[in-house]
Amino acid sequence: MDTRALDAYIRDHLDEAIAQLQDYARIPSVFHDVDALHRTADWVAEAFRRRGFDVVVYSHPSGITPVVWAERQGRRSDRVLLIYNHYDVQPPDPLDEWETPPFEPTRRGNFLYGRGVSDDKGHLISRLLAVDAWLAVHGELPCTVRFVVEGEEEGRKSETLQAMMDEHPERFQADGCIWEFGGVGKDDVPLQHLGMRGIAYFELEVKALKRDVHSGIGGSFLPNAAWRLVWALNSIKTPDERVHIPGFYDDVQPPTERDLELLSQMLDRLQDFEELLEPGQTFLKGETDPLTLYRMAVFEPSCTITGLTAGYQGPGAKTVLPARARAKLEFRLVPWQKPEDIAAKLVRHLQAQGFGDVQVRFLGGLHPMKMDPDHPFVDLVVETARDVYGRPMVKVPMVGPSGPAYMFVHKLGLPTATAGIAYPGSRIHAPNENIRIDLFEKGARHMARIFHAMTEYTPPVG
Amino acid sequence: MDTRALDAYIRDHLDEAIAQLQDYARIPSVFHDVDALHRTADWVAEAFRRRGFDVVVYSHPSGITPVVWAERQGRRSDRVLLIYNHYDVQPPDPLDEWETPPFEPTRRGNFLYGRGVSDDKGHLISRLLAVDAWLAVHGELPCTVRFVVEGEEEGRKSETLQAMMDEHPERFQADGCIWEFGGVGKDDVPLQHLGMRGIAYFELEVKALKRDVHSGIGGSFLPNAAWRLVWALNSIKTPDERVHIPGFYDDVQPPTERDLELLSQMLDRLQDFEELLEPGQTFLKGETDPLTLYRMAVFEPSCTITGLTAGYQGPGAKTVLPARARAKLEFRLVPWQKPEDIAAKLVRHLQAQGFGDVQVRFLGGLHPMKMDPDHPFVDLVVETARDVYGRPMVKVPMVGPSGPAYMFVHKLGLPTATAGIAYPGSRIHAPNENIRIDLFEKGARHMARIFHAMTEYTPPVG
């Protein structure tokens, strides 16, 4: 089809779309700020209504923030495309490392900086720009487009989304689903992500004493919450990176030959990480072989301390025996490890090792997800990229992060693919998160083409 | 001697003295607040000048705050009593556990609450009340009294005090020295403290990455500063409470028979700590024998994690691979372990265990101190207590905390004893630090008697 008018619209309305993104990213929808999250949901619902979508704002007692569901019927085909996004963001700390304030989205040349501009607010606005182009140029969308935008992706467990799927499965029926993110890798090569690891996230807390005690008085005979925590953590993983929770590796399925073939096409992506290492540090286990490292990064589970808190953390030397200590502990899971199973095994392990005084709180879990790399819907998205990026997308069999994609792929049975605006310098979850505006434009152009390609899409039989 | 007039003066001027202490404790002289520390030094110097003392405010480039030295000649004897105090205090956090603000000293009945009222500002003001009583009743002090009040006791290494001792040893000459603290134990029994453990305090820091990374991306192949720190700490001490630094126990001298005899007189003091244990917690090593526990508490070295910091510490689940992690690590030393020696051994141990990436900063050290429990100056202080407390002081051969007493006892060769206003509920270094006003009065009365007893004191020969 002739996409020149669509592309022209997108180019001419780019500044306007970026201004909308700034509006959206100005709301500090950090995952624990319930008030800001509700205001953000209102903003999103209004953005859909303005574009003629039918909107459902779905709440459920099991969650804290609503899912914004929106649909606009297509006129050229019965095909349905489902698009998933989320409106919650990660906390902005450490605040002092931001060059401009995280919730004052700031444009500098080809970049827009701000918390959430890449993960995941920019993706949604870029997709809405594709919608706007179709509506302006053709007065309609070519296929039916359904958006699902939730607010419990970053720090919670998508409870409301899960409840909505159970209660209204019909709202999630589609011929294919576009995932929250997507974008280019090194050298601006567009990437198609076909799998995500799962996650099980915990807070461990030790309460040893009813209050802090002078360390000179109690240090030799009273229990120390920080030591108990350190020893408990040490029992979970040793410096050889082996996780010692019995049964932890039971459900790990190694990658297929096809997975490793796809992985081996993109080994240069790891080089960017070498410059992050402080002097004297190496990749884990001293590994240097790129394929092995890449395989570790995405096809092996991880066990990460993401936070430690105990006692005195200011300058100088406070002599205190900490009554309490806390750790945040995250596991990334590979097919087909299950978050609830890992949680049960962790609790049993700590009990068995004599750390029954370590309280375990399960803060959230998501299953791993894996798509057939050669599904026709995947190939539709891969091929439509060619016209925008000058080449088809490169298939990435698995990535390290997690998301609720499992529910779409394995629970709803929807073929799912990625398309978006991210690039390796996006700094998601870190200070100075940013997007490239040229990629924001490309993402909109790609999405406009996917809408059209859906009209010619034939689902596989069976 | 007839002490009725001195006691009456002290009783009649008690409220005035408490008001002075409130003034003094209102200055937030936390050890890292150099500006507040200098204002506090000015306050102290003025308190001495007002009482006719000669004052020297001594500064030295090796430290950050001055020593306030003050002397007033006695008229009845040539004996010289040296009194040591400090004007710096511990940080007040956790702030939200204070019932009244830490730097708004608040009187409630027989108690005064505020940071530093017990450690160590109340002791100084109580001693000044004894000085005031002598000056008001007799127009003079019976012996020469020298005060040394420093501002580098809590978070630093008494650098300025050490420099002053080296440069002006004559200012520290005395027949005996009264230490910063003292007071009663359980059931208001007055205690004479004869030894203090030493201390070596460190900050350990791991820098693994140049910046935080998304834990889903880097967790399986990039180094994690928090894990490195946990494993390094675990290599230092194991759950059996054994310190694994080679040579750590080399210089430990066990207590004498006389030490253990003295210790066995006061085993009931430990019972107060049982109520601090959270359900399921025990004293270390599950020990229950009181003499063994008391011996552990004061005659064994300790290794205490006093603080842990890494990554995300807020609510919920932030998915971050921490670039950096820090621990505060404190060792309490028993005779005759040496802080510098422990520092060198700690660094060598971490290197040898493969933790060369753990940076060790030595934040402060103090040697252990131990007095001959039967020295005549000690007995002078012990016996003068009888008239105030209804019984002589009970001799405590060693306590858990540390102080620069080593310099006075072992460097200057001064017999040193304790006398003061503390009690087991003082909560020093913790929220709701407080003094009992009846004990503040008793401390002043005891000190007034010590001044007089010095006129009849005969130092031992040799």
C-alpha cells in the first residue's frame, strides 16, 4: 500500500505527539503512588476517548489501580490487533544522578529525558500517533485495535489485569498482540523479542531485637539482624553463582537449537556492557565467551540482591546493633520455572538452614514467556519493519527482563510480538531514562504498517 | 567532713542545673556537624570561664574540633583531679521513634529526654553543679580540678586530644582521673567501671559497576555489588560467631581470677536484656549461663555489622542491579588487641579470600583499657560513694563500650575511675535517650565528696 500520506502525517505531527508524551510523563505514576496512578489512568482513558475509542476503566478489589481498555472497530477487515501497555513507572532514585528532574520531561535535540518516557509511556504515545495518522488520512482504522493499559506492571503483579482476563476474556480476543515495548539494538538494527524471563521478587526481613542497642554493649551476646540477614543470603547463593535452594533448577528447560542459532546472530550486543564494569571486575564466573555470556544472560535464571537496609547508613561511625535488617531479593526465571513454586522452595530452604527468623514476603511474580520464533504473526511484524528500518527485524529468542506477557501468550493463547521505540541507551529503571525522537517516529510508522498488514493476515490453522 | 551545706546547695540549684543541661543539649552537636560542634565548644568554654576557670581552647590540624581544657586551682591541697568529658553526640536517627524531638530536651517528671543528655552532656553539667556548690559554700575548690572536654569521641578518633597530649603533656598531669561516665546498675547499685573494650570501626564498599543496571538485563552475567559485600562479610564471621580473620584472636588475654570474681557479683544485670529479644531469638550461641554470657559480653571481642546500604530500600519491588554496596563493620577489642593491627589483618584477609574489590576504610580505632581493680585512687572513688548511695560502689572489671580512656590510663599513666549519673534505662545511642534527675543530683553530691577526698589522698609508691 502507499504509506506516504501516513508517513507525512506522522512527520508533521511529531512535535505535537512529543508534547503529549511530556504531558503524560509529567504525572509521577511511580508504582507505589496510588493517587498519581489514578490520575494517570484518567489521562490515558481521556486520550482514547478523544480518538473515538470505546473505553472501559476496569477496577477490581484484588488490585489497586484500574486497567484502561479501549477499542475502535476497523472498517477494512475483521482482524483484531491487541496492544498492551502500562502506565506505572519505576521510582526515580537516585535522584541526584538525573541531569534534569525525572518528572519534568525535557527535550534536548533528538532526545527526550524523563522517568517513564521509554518504559513505557513513549511506546503508547508513538502508537497513538499511528492511530491519529490513520484517522486523519483515511478517517478509519483498517483493523480493529484494542488497547489494554494497566498500572500494576512495575511494582506489583498485574492483579487487576488478571482479574479482568478472568472476568471478561472476550475483551482480550485478538488475532495477534503487540507487546509493551520493542525497538532497535546496536547499530539501530530492529529487534523482534520472542521470550521474556519470569520473575519472583521477595523482601526478606529479620527482626532480632525490639529496639536498637549500643553495639559496644550488646555486640558480643545479643543477636544482630544484619548478620542474620547476611548469613541467610549467603545460604541462598554462593560466589560461584550457584543457587542452593533445593529444587530451584528442576523446571529449567535448556534453549533449543533454533534458540541458540538465533542467539548467535547477535553476540555483538554484549560488548556494550564491558564498559560498565569497574576496574578489576569481570563478567560473572570470569566468563568471556560471547555465546556463553548471552546464554547466561537470558536462558539462565538469576538471583539478585536488589536492595539492602540495616542500621546506620550516614557518614561516619555510629555504634549501633541493628534490631532489624531487610533485603530485596529477586529471581529471574526461565521456562518453565514457576514463581509460586520458587517462593515455596525459598521459604522451605531458609527454614531448613536454620533461618526461620527471616521473614519472607512475596512481593510479586510473573511466569516466563516464550513464543514460537517462526509463527506467522511474528513474521508479519518482522517483515513490515523492512520498509521503515531498511531491513526486517532480527529475531531475539529470549530477553532478560520480565512482564505479564505470559498471560497473553500462554493463558489467552495469543501470538505476541514486539514493536516499539527503545534503543540500548534508553536507561530504563535508571537515572536519565530517555528516548530518541527519530525512533519514536519510526515506531509510529511501523505501527501504521502493522495496522494495514493485519487486513491481509491469515492465522495458522489449528 | 560535714557535707550538709554542699548537699543543700546542690538540691536547691537542681532545677537551674537541669535548665543549663537543656541549653547545652539543645545544640545538635552530632559528630559530623562541624559547625554545631564548634558552637558547642564555645558554650563549654564559656561555662568554665563563668566559674573562674582558666580556659584553653586547643585546636590541631589533625582533628576537626577543639579540645576545651579548663583548670581551677585548689586551695586546701596540691592534689590534682582530672575530669574527662566530650561534647559530641551520636546521630539521633531513627527520628520517628523519639517521643519528643531529640534536640528539644524535655523534662517529664524525674526524667529528662534528649540526644546527649546521658552520653555525655549530663555528666559534665552534674560535675559543674558540684563545682558550683564548693564555690558557693566554701568560696574555693579543695583540690585543683582540671577538665578536658573534647568533641571527637563519638564518630572520630580523638585526634585533637591526642595531639594536645603529645604537645602539652603537662596539662594532663594529675593524681587521678574521673572518666566521662559512671552511674548505677540494676536496683540503683553504684558501679565502678575498671576496663573498657577497644574498637576498630570500618566502612566496606564495593563498586562493581559504573552505574545501576536493570536487574532483568544484567542480573545473570554482571557483577552485583550487594552480593560481593554479603559474601565478603560472610567470610569474616560465620553463624557460630567465630571471626575468621587470621590472627584476630592472637593478642586476646583472658580475664584474671580477680576479674571473674568481680564479674560473678553482678550477673543479674544481664536479665534486662532478655526482654529485648524478639520471639524466637536467643542470646548468641544459644548461651544461657549468666557468667558465660557476661564474660562473652565484655571479655570477648565482637564483630558487628552496624549498617548495610545497597540498591533500592523503599516500598515495593524495584528491579535494579546495585552498582555499589556499603557496610559499616565494627570490632570491639579486648586487652591487648590493637586497632591498627586488626585493620591490617582485615585488609589482608579480604585480599586472601578473593575480595580485593572490597574497599576498606578505617573510620576510627581506640585501644582497650584496663585498670588495676584495687588501686587506691579507685578505692577513694568507690568509698566516697557510700555516703551518697548508701553503699560503696561495686567494681565492674570490664564493660563493653569503648572510649579514649586508654590514652589516660596507659599512655599518661593516670589512675582512672568512673563516677556519674547513668542508669540501665539511659538508652544512649538510641531513641529516647534520657537521664534520671535524682541520679543527676546524686552524681553531683558524689563528685563534691571526691573533690574533698583528694585532699586526703596518698598516691601509691612506685
